[in-house]
Amino acid sequence: MQYTIRDIPEDVDKALRARARSEGKSLNQTVVNALRLGLRLDNLSPKKRDLSDVFGKSKPDPRLDKALAECRQID
């Protein structure tokens, strides 16, 4: 099966050609890989964010603590 794609934006064309060169792959292989990734057909599990970069960085907020305590009393 063959596809013909027209009107590729110049920035997309440059990026695809640069990636093909850097990976040593054909432009066709590079485009198919980009489509697989874009369509999430890459068989990779979704990335999970663990929030370790923000854990423990919040500032104490007495008003929030009070509101949460009041909510716990209602339950």
C-alpha cells in the first residue's frame, strides 16, 4: 500500500528530514515512525508522572489546614 501526502509544512519537512539523517533511516521509515508515535501505536506504556520534583515543596497554609480539619469533622 502506498500513500501520497501533499502540502507538508516546511517546518515538519525539515524536522523529518533531519531526524531521518540523524537516525540513519529512510524518510519513509521516519515518517511511519512519527505517525506511529503520534497515533500512540508505539506499544509503549504511557508515561507516568511521579511528582517527585514537586513533593515537599509546598508552603504551609494554616487556612487550608483549618479547612481540611473542618471537613474531617463533618465526615
